Amino acid sequence: MWMYVLVLIVLYYVMRWFRELERVPDRGTKYVYITGCDTGFGNLLARHLDKCGFCVVAGCFTEKAEEELRKSCSSRMSTVSLDVRKPESIEKAAAFIKDHVGQRGLWAVVNNAGVSLPTGPCDWLTLQDYKSLLEVNLDGVIGITLSVLPLIKKARGRVVNVASVSGRISLSGGPYCVSKFGVEAFNDSLRRCMKPFGVKVLCIEPGFFKTSVTDTDVLLRNVRMLWERLPKETKDDYGDKFLSQVEKKMKEKLSKVPDGDTMKVVSCMEHAVSAVHPRSRYSPGWDAKFFWLPLSYAPTCISDYLLLKDRVRPAKAVV
């Protein structure tokens, strides 16, 4: 019995692998709009899709990033100044893209732009801290998508949203996980709404990779900044040694956990854009596939225990 089940599972994955090999034709006529192309995954994806033959429109926050992309890529590469926090910037970029793509429509938009800070215990943060991150990671994703959705529908193209394993299970306090859960919800609702129009809506849920999001120095500065502005009452709750213990723990953990092969994420993004039969969800990273996602389905008592057992305990923690 188990042998038959095993054979069926193997056959399923072999058939899926063959099915997913097929790529869309006429890449040279397909436009792909990517946000957050200054650095990281967005920059790598813009260069990679350009090499694959797509017409890339890279949304960049700085002029320097725009210049570097235009110099290093083919004549198919176009760049546009973009600040996803500002509706006027989003609309200006959308107007540029509409003029650029004409009647062909827009084949894909990849919502990659995002930030990870401020991050810390919930009682270290203010409402403004939440708002400042959500306007990039969630409002920005929604605003960008809606601004070009008519063009996507015209091309019967696709929307690719970059979420995180932190959108499946909250790994830290603060607004980052809140924003990624929001992206997941927006992605699911949009996918169902767009299915009648032939538009595919896909989600990338990376594990931990070596990017600015997991940069130890940046995260340490963030923690120190949040600690320094805390009222004395809150500091007393956590104790004088809490900050130094957290810094030590972060240095130990963050040097070991992140995966340095960022092309694992970019390859999933490229497949979502270029495959005739893309997946609804991608989970790049072994940690995502075999730990974080399974943990998100575990009973709450188990996930809470595993996520809390190695954390530094506040001085006034209840025993």
C-alpha cells in the first residue's frame, strides 16, 4: 500500500516538473514592471530578466540605481523613478508604463519593494512605527498593483507579490510580520478576483537569505535605537542586561541562519514571470520548505514553544 502511495507521489512531482518546464513565447514583446530595483532581489531580477529577453521596467528609488541598470543591461531595459510610499509617484510611474507598453498591455508586475525596520518587541514600538512600514510593505504593494491592473488584464498577464515565511508565521514582534500577512491576504483575494480575466496572481515566500533584511549590523543599530528611546518603566520590565544579551544572541544566530544563494529567490521570481504554468506559491530556501512552513501548520503550543525557547527572557518575566 505504502509503495503505491510513494509511486503516486513520485509520478506527481515528475509530471509537475515536466509541466513547469514550458516557457512563454515572444519574450521580447513582454514588459515586466519590477519595484525595489536599487539593490537585493529586485536588482538581481531586473538584470536576470533582461538577459532572458524580457522588456524590463525597473522601479528605482535613486537616480544612481537607474543609471547603473541602464548602463549594465540591454536597450530593452527601462527605468522609472519610484517611491511606493507616495501615490503621485505610483501614478506617474503607471502613466510612463502605459505609454511604454501601448496596446500590448503589461505582462507582469513584481511587487518586490519592501523594508524590514523598525522591528522589535511590540511594546517597544509606536503606532507610527507600524504605519511607516505598512505604507511601504502593504500599502505600496496594493497601490502599485491597482495602478497597473488594467494593463495586466489587457495582456492576461500576472501579478507576482513578494511576501515571506513571516507572512505565514510571526517570527518577531513589530509591523514586518503584520505587513507580510497582509500581502498574503491581498494576494489570495486578488488571485480569486482576477481568475475570470485570465490573470495569474502568484506569491513568493522566501525563507532567510543574506540581504539587508538580515544584515546583523543594521538590525543591531535598530534594536539599540529602539532601546534608547524606551521609557524607564519599560526598560525596568526587561532589565539592564536584556539589550546586551539580545545583541549576543543576534550575532550568534544571524551569522548562521541566512542562505547566501539569493538566486534561489530570483529563480522562483523568474519562473513566476516566464512559465506557462507557474505555481500559485513559491517557497525558496530549505528553511522555508522544511521548517517555517511546516511549523506554521503545527499546533500553537508547539510553534510558541519552539519560537520562544531560545529567546532572551525579560527580567520581570513570569516564571
